[in-house]
Amino acid sequence: MSLEVEDKMLDTPETQARPTSAAQGDEVAKFRAAVISKLTYAVGKNPAAASDRDWFLATAFATRDRIVDRWITSTRQTYSEGRKRVYYLSLEFLIGRLLFDALTNIEMLETARSALGDLGVDLDRLRQVEPDAALGNGGLGRLAACFMDSMATLSIAAYGYGIRYENGLFRQMIKNGWQQEYPEDWLSFGNPWEFERPEVYYDIGFGGSVEAIAIGGDRKKQVWHPAETVEAVAYDTPIVGWRGQHVNTLRLWSARAADPIRLDAFNQGDHVGALVNQVKAEAISKVLYPSDATPAGQELRLRQEYFFTAASLHDLIRRHVDSFGDVRSLPDKVAIQLNDTHPAIAVAELMRVLVDESDIEWDEAFDITVRTISYTNHTLLPEALETWPVPLMERVLPRHMQIIYQLNAKHLEKVRAAFPGDDALLGSVSLIQEDHGRRVRMGNLAFLGSHSVNGVAALHSELMKTTVFKDFYRLFPERMNNKTNGITFRRWLYQANPGLTNLLVDTCGPGVLDDASQLTKLEAMAGDSALQDRFMAMRRQNKVALARLIRDRLDIKVNPGALFDVQIKRIHEYKRQLLNVLETIALYDAMRANPAKNWAPRVKIFSGKAAASYQMAKLIIKLANDVARVVNDDPTVRELLKVVFLPNYNVSLAEVVIPAADLSEQISTAGMEASGTGNMKMALNGALTIGTLDGANVEIKDQVGDDNIFIFGLTADEVEQRRIAGVDETGSIRNSQHLGEVLDAVGSGVFSPDEPDRFRPLVDALRHHDYFLVTTDFDAYWDAQRKVDARWNDRRAWWQSSIINTANMGWFSSDRTISEYAKDIWNVPVRTIR
């Protein structure tokens, strides 16, 4: 069957979520009337002249109205019951498009589809009009979004706090195979989901000096006199939980100059200079992760982190005092969760507020701080645990630097008393790094100021105890725990894969929509050929949709019948996209050498962004695109192999790619991937995983069984031992049947004839300093891929494994993760999902 024919079959009833009784009668009429009203009075358009964007806005406003009543009710209930609130501080919230998310969670998706259909408007077309909220980079921000969904679903009274980036992370374009960065102007047409709160703003100070004022006897009070003040203005987005029973708030801060224009300078003709303060202030919320390759960029990042953290703390303390009167009760009514080290300055800021503004004694203030704050670690890479130069901190946040010094002195005094003479321990747990320039260690600050420190997968949490926080674990073993990441099935199954969702409801019963553990009912039927055929048909439809997207965006035709081999994640050397590309080249060479062999046809699909200043990652993107150009133009391999790099990876693209994935690439160097959530999303949708024994792959393997996952390569312990003993790149390359030829081809310019030495840095790194052990794991990866071929060619075995993967993913629900946070860390109740 041709792709063009299958295109026309995509919108069959089987691939769409089925209408329910809620999509009939009065509800449809009411929603239709609400959309027309919003189109007329909020958008200001006549239906006859309305564009798709106008209809999207009207639909979003009508949907938002349905949420607001529930939002107000949830907020009133929280106040009336005096409930403890959770505040989730994250520099990223990768929430993606919200229209289908909101309609699904308030159970009005089919109502809206019918109402708009009556007006001649296609709801699925409107879905494409909505821009992705560009508020995050990857797993960290998407996890925060899933957690917000689950906190609302479990009726936990919660706020998410972050920055309202005007441009967010860059929009990636690929030109001549090279990544190019452009502004992601997702707010250019407004955001119908948010409510600006101009009356909610806080003055955030930077720089200046600290004055010691005598307040009686020997006591002195430190008063910070900032040299600059920036206003943090609140924008609120309601986050509705499953079935609309509870709605929480995502509050994002936008930076505004206290004095936006200097009229004296403007009237003197200095029109640009008059706006300098405004530009400097508003730069804080312009772009996510500005490059820190320059001193100015580094300072902007620090300003961003303090800006949103300080505003959030002021806001939550104001709310707490209004409700409960005394800031001393903060730990009883407030739980602050730091998502990575970006908001770690919260420890010093909360101490400043308690000591300087609330006149609480130091030791009591520190006790309040520790009992209120908890910290989630997301990395085992020491270089990824943020540090800031001491001179920069002293200049930008002088009072906070004083507090950090005092915290450190008291902390080290206790360590010295408990471990006399252990200078190495003192150096390790100090908040100040003394070698290679003095720097403030934000990971250490977050650990010291928190009562709970958790990793995000079982292996990751154990490795934290022996690597980055080994010595802190000696001091505070009771603080460390694990909370394996999870994903929200509402987004990554019900919305992204409605056809599979319908199949699961038919097979497991409607209770599966509320209780993910009911997916296990599927496992007993995994060998049923009729069920396998339905699974296969669903995947085929999703693959046709992805093939159409690839054709439309890249003008590359791929075979939906081929194995879709997918690696979608941030481009980084430790995630080893390079290993995948090298194996692709080896496979290409083998197919050309033996074209008559019974090869499993493959489409290799890559997507992800490289940090703007990360040159090696950008070179890997270029290599992937150059290999794609050569392979896709070679008639020898025909339909056996295609290579695709999809630009500008985001949530919406993931929602198309993940349901179509047959094989999920999770091949990071063992011990370096904290958890991963893409692995969970693809396995939930029935993809088989090929990966190292790392991060959440360990727990996925435990859930699905050894026969339904392809594990290869060194373990985390073996990686560490190999690095200590010295990596033998030469031996690995010499003993490999394929790798030497592949590296020779890449290094000599086979894929870059216009610039033969283009990829020499990649090849030289692999031959002489293979820190990420690509050469060591290459043969094991090649062998694992051949096992994938064999399983794919045994179709019944493949689909049985696919069904078993879906059946055993219930444990990876973010509802389970958040329930564990609530019970073990936050001490807040959760409701049972009906």
C-alpha cells in the first residue's frame, strides 16, 4: 500500500478517541455557543472571516472559562481547609500545547470536536495552530510539566514557579546539515491560557552594598542596599488535573524595569540610552539558557536564577503569612521543592528573609529553612552541578554571599568537630570550591539547606551516594532517597496515541484510564494473534502519520513498513548519538557489501538540539545529516535504510514520533544518565528499548523482563573501572570487525568530500580520548542491533514483546512518583483517582 493511499486512511474512527455521551446534545450546543461568543467578543471576528488562528483562540478562551470555575473552587477549598501547599521551583516547564491537554482532562475533547464540526471547523487542524510553549529544553522541563499535571490530578495544593521566557530555548533550523539557532517567538500572537497579574509584583534587587546597623548591645542587623531593582510580574496559567477535579497554578515571572525609560535622556536626544535600564531588566526573561560562554552571559544566568527564586519565595511567604500569620510555621504549611540546582540560591534567600526581614535568630532560621526545602538532583556529572565564581556572587548578590560564608563556617565547624583532621572531607563538603578559582558550589548549598535530597532513578540515587555527594552522604545519610521519574499518561498515551488508548480500554476495561496498574491485564493476552494484529495496525497508522510529516518537512519518503529506530533527546556526547551514527554507517556498508541478505528494513530517526556553544554536539548533528544525505541518495540500499534528522525537537513533534517508534534508543554511557523519561514514553507506546544498563533502563528491564529489552555494553561499575585503568581505544578499534573502517571513512571525508577534515575532531577524540567509551561499547551495540533485526523478522515475537512493554509501564506513571514525593518528602495527602 502506498503512503499516499494510507494518508487518506489516517482519520478513520479507529485512530481517534471515541465520542462519548458528553459529546451529545446540550453540552455540544453550549460549547458551540461559547466558542461563537468568544470569537465575537474576545477575538473580535465574524465567523465568515475568521482564520484558523481566530478559531483556535476562541476555542481556547471557551475552554479556559470551563477551567476557571474549577480553579477558583480549588483555590477556595485550599484556603478554607488550611491545607499545606507544595511549591515546585523549576527553571523549565516544558508544557507544550495546552488545548488538547485541557480538553482531555476536563473530558470535553469530543464535545469540542462535535461543536466545532457543526461550525465547519476541524479541531485537529486548530491543534496545529497552537505554538509550543517554549519554556524548557528537554527532560528536566518536561518532567516538571508532568509533575504539575499529576499534582493537580491527585488534588495536591501546589504552585509551579518559573520564568515566562519571551523566546524560550532557540528554534532549531538545519541549513546544509548545520544547526542554526533562531528566536522561538512563541508569544508573538499572545497566550490565551495565561492571566497577567500586574498587581502581583515584587522588587528584586541586585548588586549594591550591605550595611551593618547596631540594634542593641553587640547585635547588628545586616541591611542590603541593592544598586539595581527589577520588578517580577506574575502571569498565571491554570493547570487542570485528570477529570477536572482539581486545578493548580503555574505562576511564571516576567522581568520589568522599575523605571522603563529615562525621560531626561530621551528628551536630550539619547533615545537608545534612555531605554538601557529597560533592556537590561527585561533581558532576564527574554531567553532560556543564554550562552554562558562570556562573563556577561554568565551574569545573566545568575540573575535569572535569583530573579525567579526570590520572587517565588516572596510570593509564597506573603501567601503563608496572610493565611497563617507567623513565618515560623512555614515548614508545617509549606514544602519547597528545588528542581535541580537552578533555584538553589533559595537556601540563602530564605535565610536572608528570615534573618534580615523577620528578625529570626540564625539557628532557628536555618532550622526553618532545612525543614521547608527539599532538593531533586538530576545529574551525576560534576560539571553539571552549577558553580558560580565568588567575585561574581559578591558583586551581584553581596548579602547572599555573606550568608553563604556564614553557613559554610558553621557547617565546617561541625564537620571538623565530628571528623578531626580530615581535611579532604572538609574540602569536599565545603560550599566554596578553593581550587582553580574560588567558586560557590550550588549543589552543596542545596544539599546543606534541604531535609531531603533525592535522585530520579534507583541506580542514579545509589550512584549519588558514591560519586557527587559521597561525602555529604557520610554526614547526612538520612536525607538521601530515591524517587524514580514518571510520565503523565494523559499526555503520552491518551492524547498522543488515541488509537492505542481505545484498544487498551477495550482490552483492559475503562478503569485503565484512572489506574495505570490495570495495564498489567494486557500481559496475559500478549500472545493473542488478534490483539497483536490490532497493535500492529495501530502502530502502522502512527508510522504513516510520521512518514507524512517527514515527507512534508524534509522531502524524504520513508517506508512505514520498515523498523522505525528512534533516538530523540538533547544532543550530547554522553547520550552517544555518535555511537548510533557510527553503527548506521557500519550497517550501510554491510548492506552494500551483501545486498541479497535478509536485512530488516530500517528508518533511523534522530532529533534533538545541541547547546548553542557546544561545538562537538553540533558536529555530531552535521555528521548525522551528512550520513543521511549519502545513504538516502544511494540506490544500492533502496528501501532497506533511510536516515532522518528532524529539526526543532519539541513536545508537539514528540507526540507524533513517540507513538510511531518501534525501537527506542537509550544508549548513554552507563552511569551518566540520571533517569530518562523518553524511554518510559516510548515503552508505554509499545516500543522496545535498546540501551545500556543505566538510569531508568534498569527499572524498565525489571518491569518488562530480560527477553523484552535489548541491553548491551559496560555497566556503570565497569565504566568507572575502565576509566581508572585507562581506556584502550586502540585495542577496541583493532579488534572490531567494523569500527576501524567506519572511523577511516568518517575521518577521510567519505561523508564530507567538500571538506575532508570536517569530522577529524570527532575521530581523533574517539581514537585518543574516548571518555564516553563509544569505541569500547561499539561491538556490543552492533551485536544488540542484530538481535533487534532477528526479533523484527519474527513478527509474532516482536509484537508480543511490544504488548508486554506497554502492559508493564503502569509503574512509571508520574502519579506514582508524585504520590511518593507527597508521602515521603512533602507530608501532604493525596486523593485516589476515581
